[in-house]
Amino acid sequence: MNEVPSLITLCIGAIKNAILDEENGNLHHIYLLPAELFDQIVQNLPSLALQNLQDAMPYVNNEEACSSDDCSKESIERKRLESFSIAWRTLFKSRWKDVQHDELTTDWQQHLRSCLDATEEMVFHRFLGKVGIPDTLLQLISCEVQVSRSKSYSKLNYQFERFGVYARCLRLHSIQCVAEICNLLRNCQLENLDINCLKTKEQVFGVCKLLEQNKETLASVEFVKCELLADHVSDMCDSLHMQGFENNVIKRFSIKRSMFFNCSPFPLPPGLELLLLKARGLTSLILCDDHIRREAARLVFDTLLETESGLQVLNLSQNNIKGWLSHIKRRTHNCINPDLHTNKRLDALRVLNLRACNLQKDDADCLKYAMVYMPNLEVLDLSGNHLKNNGIESLIPYFVEKSKSDTPLTDLYLENCEISLNGASQLLQALAQGKLELLDLQQNPFCEKSDVAYVLAEFQVDGRPNILL
């Protein structure tokens, strides 16, 4: 036999239905209820009702409220806001169990991302804003068994018009990158934007408008699996640094698993090069698996060095850039002399990722000379390159001097670099006086030999560094 609901449960259910009715203009009366009952109602509301009620919260003038001794009105408002905050956290954890909750991640932001994902395949041959939201998503925010609201409520346009102000991080697929996207996201103040699978001129035009619309708030932009003409890349980069705009907002710029076409006669799309020159606040640059060549990688490094960039993370992994630093060796005679004074340096750079870049022994030798421009490097990833013993020997003088500096290496990745046991022994001896926390030597030939344990035993002290074999 089903349990008979209590009177208070029935009352809360009736109040919830009244709050869900967005045409109800009497929600302010709910704020007259006793605090204990008000809190109980708030903790039992679905997302849509909770938002409706919060939007109807009476405004309290702090100056007037504090005219009395106890400032009771201000205290009540503070308690209400705390009650709403607890309710939102509870809703978020119950619905988004696999999503980390931080200051940028709200229930509505995740809801809007789900709406975009769910409607991705419905965009063909219709306006983006008029695409219908699946009932399953609408039921999650209202807890209604059957959604029987106005037609506009079930459309993507309504969801973004009502809740877009809470969206800070969004992911868009190419088919959603149409000119209409700017109108749809007009209430958003995006800080992180991920774009997937761009290919056509029309899609690029939509993205350019969106980037320009959010250029004052966007801190992170990422492009994944895009096939773009160099002119298109330049157009999008230009949208982030319009004339007269201070370019200190964009912090992280990333292009992954993509391709640039028709770059000739330039190694990089000119707009991307200009962005590196203008975006003085850039802290992370990722150009991973983008089929760029050594000339492009060389231009990236030289541009960053020329501007004395504040970049902290540089990732050029999975590109064939063999020989990209050969010019550095020719102009630098002493790579490790701490008294060497260079005009330009990348003092802020902490992480350099060159994984799987087809680097050889000569590249290791050139890298040794380039390190003088990166005095504070802490993490170096050279995994997946054909360095072999000779390449490691070229880097040993750098490792020795670096271990004595104020900012020694903390993480060194040399996975699958064709290093023998003898090469590993020389490396460990060079690193013995440093403060290394992690050394990755996985998938090297010596890793299958039993006598490697003896070498490691002499190197490790109190279990440090953590050595991966």
C-alpha cells in the first residue's frame, strides 16, 4: 500500500506547481512565509521552479535595512540567498554526478550544454533557435511527468534567452556555428568556448561573429578536429583582437587534431601570428597534432621570444617539427652558462610539451641551446621521439646545470625514446643532485631488464623521484 502523503507534502507540491507557472505574478507572497517553511519549500523545488522563485525575490535596500539596530531585513535576505545556494548545490550534485562543480559550472550551464548536444542532429533545414528540446531534458528541470507548456518553452531559443546569462563554458559543433548563433547566445558572457569540426566558410563566419561578441570575456578558446583555410584561421584570430581592444583577456588558445590549408607563402596563418604578438596575457598555447612543420614551430617560438611572452605552457606535441630549433644553436654559443645575458627570454614558461615531434639527436642538441631562453622551465616532455642515447647525452649538461638552479626540473617525460640501460644510467647520475619529482622512462628497451632495479636503487631517496618504468 502506498504511503499517504502528509499535508505539508501536498502543500509544497501545490506551491511548486504555482511557482512553475511563469505567468503567476504572486510569487513574492511566498517570501512572507515563515523561514522554516520557506527553506523546506526551496529544498524541494526543481531547477525551473527554483529559478522562478529566486527571480521573484524582493529587493532589499541595504541602507534602509540597516537603519534598524538588528538589520533584520538584510539578515533575512542573506539567509534566503544561503538557502538558494544550498538548493542549487544539491540539484547540481544529484543531476551532474560526473561533473566537477566550480565557480564557472552552474546547473543551467550544464543544462544548456545538454540542450546543444541533444539538438545537434536536429539543426538541418531549420532555424537553430526553433529546434525543439527533448521532453526528457524539460522534465529534468521541472519534474513534470508530462510537459504541457507553451511551444516557445520547448525551443532552444527560449532556454538560452532565459538561462543563457548563466552560461560561461560551452561546446559547439560545426553544424551549430551558423550566423544565428550570435543571436541565440546574446545573453551569454562566455569565458571558455570549444569549437569542433569546423570546415566551411559559413561556419567560420558564425564563429567569427561569436568570438567578436564575447571578446571582452573569453579567456579560453579551443578548436578541435577542424579543417581550415589559412585565411579562415586568420579571420577567427582577428576577431579576438579587434582594433582598439586591449588584448589581456584571452589566456588559453588551443588548436588540436586540425589542419591548415593554403598557408603558403607563410609558415603560419598571419592572423595566428598576429594574435601571438597582440595577446600579451596569453598563458597557454596548444598546437597539438595540427600537421604544422618546423618553419611554423620556429615562427611560434621566435614570435613568443620576441615579445617576451608571459606564456606558461607551450604544447607543440604530435607535429613533425624536426630541426625547428637549428637556428638557435647557430646564434647561441653557450647554452648553460648562468652568466649569459640574453636580450629576450621566456621567463614565465613552466611547461614545454614536445611529445612525438619526430625529434632526433641533433634536435636534442639544439634544444640544449634553446633552454637558456627558458630559465624557469619545470616540466619537459620529450616522449615518443627518437633521441636514443646520443640525444640524452647531449641534454645531460643542461640537466646538470638545471638541477643547480633556483627552478630545477620537477617532471621529465622520456617515454619511448629508445634509451638503453647505459643511457638511463648516465641520465640518472646527472639528475642525482636535482629535485626531480617524476621521471617517466616507460617503453624504453632497458625496462625489460632485471638489473635496472639496481640502478634505480642508487638514484631514489625516500621514494623520490617517482620513476615510471
